[in-house]
Amino acid sequence: MTIKKFAITASSNVGLVRLNNEDMILVRNKYVRDESYRTEIELDKCDRFVMAVADGMGGYNGGEVASQEVLASLHFFIGDLPAKLTSAQFCEAMMEWVNSTNATINTKGELMPETKNMGTTLTGIIVYDKSVFWINCGDSRIYRLRDNKLSQISTDHSMHALYGPECGSNAITNCIGAGCDYSYLDIFEITDDIRHGDVFMLCSDGMNDMVEDENIEQLLAIGCDALQMCQAAIDSGGFDNVSTCVIRIE
């Protein structure tokens, strides 16, 4: 099908327990933290942009620095890419970007005590020359609701995902920064697998740790936006920062 429009809502909330919000969302050229945002993007007017969630970690305020810097870097990187790269060339460029950015975040993290070991997850959907890709690094998630059935299309990079609940740890095994020697992205092109009516949700783990997938499915199916999804996590305890970006395909 021909995708004409992305109807997007984004919301990021500190939650009920944490003192500061280390999450951040990027939608095209808007950075969202401690607020909500709504927009529509028509592909015939904008053929490259980023929709992404970053969940920062490390140091007193290092996580919020890392999430913002990684999203800013990604925004400008996508904007500066030459036109007409093949899918393989685009994926290769993204792999080079994530390793360069990992090194940069690690270096900056060592400069001040308050940012030591700062790092971030990153999950998102990128439109480039009207092709659509999803990316993931860490344990933030991408869900898709299709025909009112929810599926997680990203894979968590975590001990829990590798070894199951019996391992007793949900520590992440891949991120950008936080002292990682090497970072990688899961990256897939989905241009030919998007349908009218599909709903994608990007979220930090403050969402899926609080709300079961069955309930996420029900909420998205009745048309809940990002603010309402975040509120569901807060109503369930809000133990962590919670950020969601809900994308409806029109």
C-alpha cells in the first residue's frame, strides 16, 4: 500500500517514584520530555524523519544527558544522509553511526562525575526517502497492533530475554554508552509490510513493566493515545519514567 500519513502522539512522564525523567522522545524535530505532543506527518511533504524513544541511565543526571544527545545525534545524522542510498547502504550507515555515537557517549561520560557511565537505550521508526525502517538497541520496545492483535516486533536486549525469567536478572545486554565496548542495532526495513490501520507504539520499559501486553492491546484497540497509555502505567504504580509514542498509519 501507499502510506500517506503518520498520525503521532507522544508523551513522557517522570512517573510517581523517580525524581527526574531520563527518558526522551524525538518526533521529527520535536524533543519530548515531561510533556505530551501531537502531530501528523504527510509523506509527500516530508520524506525523511525519526520517531524514537530513548531511556537514559547512569550517574546523577547522566541518563537524561545521554538520551537527549543520542536523539539529537540521530536526528542530524538522518537529515544529513545523502539521498538514494540502498536499503543495505542505509543499514550499514546506521551501524557506523551507532558505534561512533557509542564511543562519543562513553567519552563524554568520563568528563564529569555526574555523567559517569551514562548511557541510553534507543528504539524507533525511521523514514528515509519514503522507505520505513525500525531500529532497536536495548530493552525499550516497539509494538504493532494489526487487526486488533498486538505483537512485540522488537527483541529486548536483556538477560531476561536471553535466558528467561529463571536467570533472575533483567539487566540489559546492549545499549549506547554506559561503558559498552560495542553497540549494535537491530534494524529491519518494513516499507512493504505496513498496512492502513496499523498502530505502532514505541515505549520505554516504564510502560511495559507496569502494563501487561494484553492490556496494552486493549487500550490501543480502543484508540488510546500516548498520554492515555502513559497514564495507564502511572495508574499501575508508575515505578519508573514512562514514555510512549503511538503512531497510527493512515
